Amino acid sequence: MELTRWEERALRGDMGEALRLAMRAVVKVGEALGAERLVPITWAHVSGISYKNIGDAGLEFLEELAGRGARVSVKTTLNPAGMDMERWREMGVDEGFAEKQLRVIRALARMGVQATLTCTPYLYGRVEPGEHLAWAESNAVLYANSVLGARTNRDGGPLALFEAIAGRAPYAGLHTDEGRVARVVVDFAPAAERLRGLYQVAGYILGRIAGPRVAVAEGLPRPSAWEVKLFLAAVGASGGTGLVYLPGVTPEEPRVAGDAERVSVEPGDVEEVEAMFSGEFDAAVLGCPHLSREELVEVLRYLERRGGARRRLVLFTARAARDRSLEEWAGRLGVEVFYDTCMVVSPIVGRLGGRVAVDSAKAAYYLAAQGYSVRLMSRRQLLDYVAGGGD
Amino acid sequence: MRVYGRPLVEGDARGELLVTRQPISFYGGVDPDTGVVVEKGHELEGVGIGGKILVFPYGKGSTVGSYILLRLAKNGVAPAGIVNESSEPIIIIGCLIAGIPLMDRVDIGSLRSGVAAEMHVGESNAYLDVEV
């Protein structure tokens, strides 16, 4: 691999042990991916920070890294943690866990990471098309590549942290033009009628078809901003790809390989996914990915028109979207709002009785994997259930 | 018999080979406290990987898997070394932070479980010496 003089010095350890380790990690991964060089990045987003997953070993590793003077060299944000950093007690989190979770975030903050604790970094910062990023968190990676036209691989949590410290990513995969060539075209037209309002189901189907391949989605009506989020999050849950060309949404013209596979989605595919997530439920959770401020307002406005919530509804959003008046409004309507975490990485669903309705296929997939009873439905259906109509 | 591969994480290891043709997800697939494979239906289900030279085609699953390799190492139940057909970032980063020697581009079809082996991964070369 061709390295700049600065990169070589960093790799030798001339600028400290922490940078050496980070550079080594990035170079090793680059070699394995066949990268000829590294590319400077402007923004890293780090995932995998729940104490539940990384344990004491992960905590000690991060504290050691911070203690050895590791500092991020670019803007770096954080994915959600295992709890709301203030109201963790209400979520059923115990004191020991909370203390360790806090230490994880403190160690990262010492390295200069911003504790944004959201899976929607793309809502809270500007990214130009063609900008190189190092993002972990599949829904954010898919959004960056497919909606913003930025370039990032689907990195893992620790790799994104090393890239943040090194300020560089391997120039491979979705960073390159060749890596962004679509290998599969998915045509939703035959099932379009059946998929009305169900972008999350369309995304789940696409992810299963695409696997790790860059894909083009055809035959879908143009989604709204929040429908795009649900669609891409679902793609990330069922597939390994980091880029889907969505006509009318993706700023880049799709490049399609001459031998790309073409797959048609049939109504039966929709029914199959619905059947996977058709469990009983007696509460509802929204916010996978985290709700934007606009979505929060829309949800509350709808419930207000319907006279408030008659069934339990919990919303998840970013601390950056926090607003006292919105919180009070939600409270008046009987809706709970949590920050910094979500239904998948916190113990909230157990707290709610273990049976929930969701509008996110990603949440459905991960909650079902944890053994919970999950029903996947459209956002409108879910809100009607909460308001006490329909159902 | 000496098998050459591509060096990824430097170090030396000695141990019994534990070989599977199935990919491994460390997150959810291996108990971080015991080093026992817990993935349902995996051909290594119930088998401990601690101290073994673990041979599998490639990693799969969540990127939290890197931290699971680190937890295994801190708990003293990590593999002594890892040999892959093709290592991906989860395994590379995990081995790097856990200090587990790693090599890939090895034709694992010729390797058998239970055989004693020694592994050397240097900066520019990597090989596995297997008792025949």
C-alpha cells in the first residue's frame, strides 16, 4: 500500500502509541480489502458502545486508549448507548450497568468524541456529495451513501474509532467509483400496490435480495424523508450492502454492471415478511432510526387530532432534538420520550411487557431475535392503534 | 507440512487445530466468558475455542464481534491463533486489539481438527507448521 510520509511516520509510532495502533488497524484492514492507499475523512461515526455488548474488556480497552493519549483527528459522533443517560432508572437499567455505561462514554469523550448518542448523525450536520466519511451503524451508512451521495464503507464500531484517530479510511469499497457499481436491480413494480405505505417492508425485501451487493431500487413511488429512513434501516438489517440507488432520492446517477442480476418483487414476498413479524402486542414503540424533530411533531400532531394516546407509546430520538415544549406536549398526550438509546439496545421492551408494535423492520428483526413478540405495521396503523381506533 | 498464508496480525502461537468449514459470528455465536461456541446448529456448537489454533473460512455477523475477541482474550479463553481463507475487518480488528496472531489466504480444506500445529506471523510472511 502506498502511504504518505505522514502516514508512515504515524505507523512507525513517531507520533505516539495510540496513533500507531490506530494507523496499524486502518492499514491492515486496507491491505485485506486490497486498498492501494488511504483516503482522508471528514467525519467518523462510532457504534458498538453499549456496555452490554462490549463488557468490561471493551470498557478497559477504551479507557486504556484514552489514557495513552488517543485523540480523534476529525469530527466524531456516537451511536446510541444502552440507556437514556438521564432517565435510565425508568428504563429498568440498574446502577452498576449505568455506571459502566457512563464510563464508556467518558472514555470516548476524553478522546474528543461528541456524545451525540444517535443513529441519525445525518440529521445533525452537513455532508457534501462525494465527501469521504468513516461511519459505522448500517442505517447511517446507507443514508450517507444513498441519500447524501457521500462515501463510506459499512465500518464496524472499533474500526470507525481507529479511522477517527487516524483521520483516514482505506480507499476501497464504497469509497471508490468501482465499488459503487450496482450488481443487482430490484424491481418493485409487480408488488407496488401491496407495498403502499410499507417502505420498511420493501427495504427488508431488498436487503435480503442484495446481500452485500450495491443495488438499484426500481418501481417504488418516491418516499418521503421519514420513509427513506425506514426503508434504508430495513435494508441494513436484512442485507450487508451500504448503498442503494433510489431514483429521485440518490444524487448520483446509478452505475450498473453489465451483468447485474435483475430481480422482481412479487406480492408474496411482502406477505412473507409480514408473516415473520406478526406477533401479539400491547404497546407501541417508534424511533428506529431515531425520529427527527419533524417526525416527532407529526406524530404528536396526529395523536392530538385523535384525542391523545389511549395505549402505551414510547418514542426514541436524539438529545439534539430535545425540546422542553415538545416533551410537555408529548406528556399531555400520554406519550413517553427517551433520548440517547432505542428499543433495540435498551431494556425498554421487557419493561413494556415484551410485546410491541413497531413501524421499523430493523427494530422488528432485532427485537424478534431477542425473543420478543413483535408486530410490524405502517406508521399510520400504529398510531391508529395507539389512539384507540382501528385495530 | 508447512502451509503459507498472508500475514495480518503478527505473533506466534502453538496449539491444537480446531477446523470448521462454517463462518463464525463471534457476537452472539461465542460465549465471551467461556470461549464455547453457542450458535445453534453450528458444527462447533458446544466446543471450546480457548487455546486452539482456530481455522474457519471467514467471519460473519455484527461488528461487535471484534470486542468479543477482546473479551475472550481478557478472560483467558481466546484462540491461540486464527487462520482464515479470507479475513474481514471484524476479525482483523478483533485480533489486533486482542493480540491474537492472524493469517489468511490459506486453503483450509487440507487442515484437520485435533492435529498439533505451530503458527508464525511475521511482518512479511506467515506460515503454519502442521504435524503430519
